Amino acid sequence: FNYRAAEYLWQHGWRKFFQWFDYMSWYPLGRPVGTTIYPGMQFTSVWIKQFILPNWSINDICCFVPAWFGVLATLATSALCYTC
């Protein structure tokens, strides 16, 4: 999960995110980050920071999102198995 991408998305917005070309990664070629990653986790982290946890840093949210999603997936799977 790319923390730098979430930080860039938080600071610059989604339009610049999709046009972002990172010259520091994959030296010497660079990388068009916004169009070559799956940005769902980054957008979710920014949404959580904006609406649910505004006092947290984007780094902390990015660290907790995979754990939170794991808990939600486990609960959803157990509910599905319980109904079966």
C-alpha cells in the first residue's frame, strides 16, 4: 500500500493525482503513479481522514486501513457462513 500516493492525493487532490508523474521512483524512468496503481486504498484513506478521523495523520490511517478491512472481511465472511 503506497503511503506516498495517499499523501500526494491528500495534498493535491484527485485531478493532480491522476496526472502525477513520480520522477523519484523506478529510477531513471520515473512512473505515472496515478494511472498505474489501484487507488482504492488511497481514496479510502483520504476519505476516512476527511470525514471520520480528521485529527489523525494520513500515515496512521494508512497503517490501520488494512487491519480494519481485514476485520470487516472476517465479519462479513462469518456472517455469510452463519447464514449458510
